[in-house]
Amino acid sequence: MKSKHDLTITDIRVIVSSPGRNFVTLKIVTKCGLYGVGDATVNGREQAVAAYLKEHVTPCLIGRNAHEIEDIWQYLYKGVYWRKGPINMAAIAAVDVALWDIKGKAADLPVYELLGGKSRKAIATYAHATGSTIDDTLDKAEALFAQGFTAVRLQTAVPGLKASYGVLGDKKDYFEQQSSRPLPPEEPWSTRKYMNSIEDLFRQARSRFGTEVQLLHDVHSRLTPIEAARLGKMLEPYDLLFLEDAVAAENQDSYRIIRDHTTTPLAIGEIYNTIWDCKELIQNQWIDYIRTATTHAGGITALRRIADFAALFHVRIAPHGAPDLSPICYAAQAHLGIWAPNFGIQEFVGFGSDKSNEVFSYDLTLTEGMIHVGDSPGLGVDFNEEAAAQYPYNRSYLPVSRLEDGTLWSW
Ligand SMILES: [Mg+2]
């Protein structure tokens, strides 16, 4: 196709910055001056994906036509021989998202228009309420409902354990928690203590908030399939929107066991990298929501394919929305979410901090718990390299989890 813009790729920059936490950002520049941005953040392994992009991807793309999104995707997936994997797929994702951003700018259209246009006015989100006690969690949930959120994920400290997933006291995240000693924090785990306490959280939540609001819960892959089946049955009376990551992700067949025992809806996928990781889960209808993120599963091109495949089997998309996903990822998922006919819900923990807002700008607004997508051409995001230079990389890790006897467990 003859484009009125010369979209020959002339420069690719990889920037690792830490405006409040680490992000890996890719900027692809074309001959006519149009550029696009992508997110390649792999939490705790940021420099690996940055090196992969600089050393192995950039040289292959200089001189290519930025319009050729599909061919470049296939080139970076099939062409490297070593398919899949989190580092490879985050690199592909960043390139893919940046190219969609460029194509939108060249067409003078928002990316959702290129995907097929809006299927809805705005995107539903769910927020997080995490507390050190049930009352603390429910007070936080009440504040979120008062802000207009209608869906909230509830997590609370497990009584008898010194630390619990997501419960950070006065620290805002794991990144801040280890800023003085960058080694993986360690958390204890006891399935028995958890199973003995979790029902109370949802019983009290339903008695306090009634049946109109949507409630969710993340198990963070701590259970075996039969334990997860029991948990799903236990929580059925409390009508969860979904139970997330009940069992570790590798063995898709585990979800058949859970499904055989409970009608609690199931969600998984935030650490998946490709459609192949969730193929059996989707085609067997063992799950209800697929949670892969654009940044970790090959970008807009890949997530669009997962969404279309999932639609055939009544599975909806509910992309991961943790703080380690940059506003570029949020924007890519917002454009996908406003288009996808089988969009379900977006996890939402805020668009960023004061520091990250100096570095990233975005055309997204949150009103009454819904994300509205602006009509800027491309993804409507930008990245300020000068502002980012004030925040150099800061080594940080995700935590690890151990049973009370010291055995390493799934975090
Ligand atoms: Mg999760």
C-alpha cells in the first residue's frame, strides 16, 4: 500500500526507568517523524527484556515498514525459532503495541477504530480492597463503592500468618517495601489457615453490602485442584464475579477438576504468554475469563486473537491490571476492551503515581468506576524521555512464598 507517510523505521529506543517503580518502554520512530510507544515491563526481570530488545530485536527492524504489523509479529515469533516465553513475548508485545500506535497516528484514527470500532461506551473495572483484618478490607471496599466502583476484589490477611498476599501495611507496593534491600521479600503460607478464614470475609461482605455489588477474589495460585474445588463450592453462596488463579497456571487440565465441582466462575491467565497457554482452558470451557495482558502475551495482535477465540466458547477477556503494567499497556487494553464484543472487566489499580504521571501521558479517564477512552489518534499515550531520565532503574523483585516449614510454595 502506498502510504502518504513514510513509515520506514529509522530509530528504536529502549528506556528502562523507575518513576515510582520500574518500567521498560519502547519507542519506535519512523522516517516521517511519526512514532509509537510500547510497554515491555517484566516485573523483576526488566533488564533481560531491555537487552533482548536492544541486542536482538532492534537490528532486525531498522529499515522495515511500520505498517507491516502482522508480518513483523510473525517474524519475531516464528522467525527467532525460540517461540513463546515471557521475555520474548514482552518484547514482541512492545513492538506490536508501538506499531499499532503508529498505524493509528498515520490513519488519524484511534486504535479501537482500526480494530472494528466501539462495542460499548466505556469499560467496566474492578478495584482492589486489601486489609489487615476483615473490617479493614470491608471499610476499604465501602470507600471504593462510594467512589462509584461496582466491582471490588477482596483480600485480607490470613489470621496466624505474619504476612499475607497484598497486605503491605504502610507500604504502597512490594517495590516500595524493598527499596532499601532489593531481594525477593518472603511471605509464609498455610492452606489450612487460609481455608479456615476466607469464607468469613465473603459472608460479612455480602451481609454488609448486599447482593447488588460484584465481588472478586485472587487465590494467587496457592491451592491444589481439589482444594480449589472445595473453595469454589464454599464461596458459591457469595456469588463471586470470578475466583482468580485458584491453581498454578501450567497444567490446564487442573481446571477440569475444579469445574467438575463448582459453579463459581473461574479466571486465569496473567502470567500466560500465548494463546497456546490457554487453548485447552478456553475450548473446554473450563474458565469464564481469560486474564492475559497485552504486555505479556504478544500485544494487541495476540490479544485480539485470544479474544476472538475465547468468544467462540463463552469466555470473556478480563486483562491483568497490576501496577507493574505501564499506562501504555492500560491504553492498549482499553482500546481492545472498548472494541472486544466479549470484553468482561478490566482490573484497575489506578493509571499511575505522581511520578509516573510526569513520564507517561494518556487519553483515558475514570468516571464512576468506568474507563472512558479518548479519541486521540493511535493509543493516545506518550512517553517523556527527559522526565524518565530523572528516574534511573532500581533493582526490585516480586516476593516468594514458603510454607511454615520452609518449603518454597507458589507466590
Ligand atoms: Mg492476580
